[in-house]
Amino acid sequence: MEFLIANEQNIRLSVFISLLLIFASLEFISPLAKRRAARLSQWLTNISITVINTFAIRFILPIVAVGVSSYAAEHNYGLFNLINLGVWPTFILSLILLDVLIYGQHVMMHNVPFLWRLHRMHHTELGLDVTSAVRFHPLEIVVSMLIKMAFVLIMGIPIAAIIVFEIILNGLALFNHSNIKLPRPLEHLMRTLFITPEIHWIHHSEIVNETNSNYGFNLVIWDKIFGTYLDKPTLPYKDLRQGLSEFGFDKPLSVFELIISPFKNYPEEGKSK
């Protein structure tokens, strides 16, 4: 754990790049559907957004969740710092609670009008690929981090659990956004526990009831418990159209258009909520 904490940035970056390249390679080998956007332009757009988000977090919130966790532990704030459950029970319970938090936050992003204006940028992707996992508006990233920081402080989530959870979250987000068709036995096995590409692709469908389903990023259990799980889309994956009607389906939006999108009104706005 000490090694993990001391080398957090290097470990997270190494895992992210490794999984990005692995899943991108698998998209060539076994795609779930035909690509809807040119790979180069899609990657340039989504990686550019990632760079902007990184600077936004560092500039606006220099003390992120790990820093809050350290502060809480030092000052004995938070439930887990007040109640000693033991290292491993606290660690495992923290991972589970963080995953519930991400699920609940995602549901909130779809149902609170202001937050939906931020989050809908993520749903403008006309065809998912592995880089779609990082396509979020900078203001949504800031809001998400504030929610996470508050939760970490209230619960006293340990630093190691935050780092491990972020590595898992980033890895599974890359996986379930990717354009990969798993072998049928593996798909059936994995979806009993995790969100697979076939499950998450439904969430990015243009059909409203499909967009408002399958909110999980890691574990599939929360969608099943709270009644938001959808097993399969209306159309076959090769015909499934992704995106939002108010943004159109003709061409991808530029980085500038994506950044200003929360502050503009579009025809049919609200129809996709």
C-alpha cells in the first residue's frame, strides 16, 4: 500500500495507457459494430478534452480526493476514522461505497437539468470507442470531484482505497466504452458482475428509455437493485445509433463546440432526458 501511495501518478498513468492500447487493438480484431467516426479525429477530440480536464482539475481543485483523505485521516474526520473496522474491511467497504457513489452520481447527472447540460456532452459521441471513456465536460469533472471529495471527508475513505478504485474505474470505463465484441460465453460470464461494452453501449443509445438505463461503470449489481438494468437494446448493435437528437447525427462536434455546449440551447432539448 505504501508503494502504491508513493507511486500513485506513475501507476495510474501506466495502467491507463496500457489498457488504452490493449482495448484499441482489440477494437481492430473484434469490433462490436462498424465505426461511425474516423479514428484519428475521434482520438484527437477526446484526448484534447482529457488534457483540458487535467488542467482544469489541477487549476481549480489542487487538493483532490487523495488530499482530502489525508486531511481526514490526520484530523480524525470521517466515519472510518472514528470506527476502527480493520484495514481490509475498511478497504473493501470503501471500494463498494465509492462504486455506489459513482452510480448515484451518474443517475443524478441524467435527472438534474443543470447537471444534464454538462453530462450530455458525453452522450454526443456518434459511435463509442475506447477514448469515449474520457469524453466529459471539464465542469462535470469538477462537479464530480467535489462530490467525491465531500464523500471521502464524510466517510473517511483511506487513500489506498481511493487510488485502487480510480485505477479500477478508469480501466473498466475504457473497457465498457470500447468497440469490442466479446466471445459469447465470456460476455455472459462477465456481465453477471461487471458492466461490459454490450451493456454500456445501450446507455449511449439515442432511444430515451435506453439512455436512461445501465448507469453503472463498474459493477452491474446497482442497476439490477435499483431497477435501471436493461439486458439488450431494441435494435441489433450493428444498427444501434448513438448520440442525442438535439445535436444531430451527421458529423461529430469539434472540441470548441463540445466545451460551449452546456451554455447553448438546442432544438428538441429535453427530449433525450
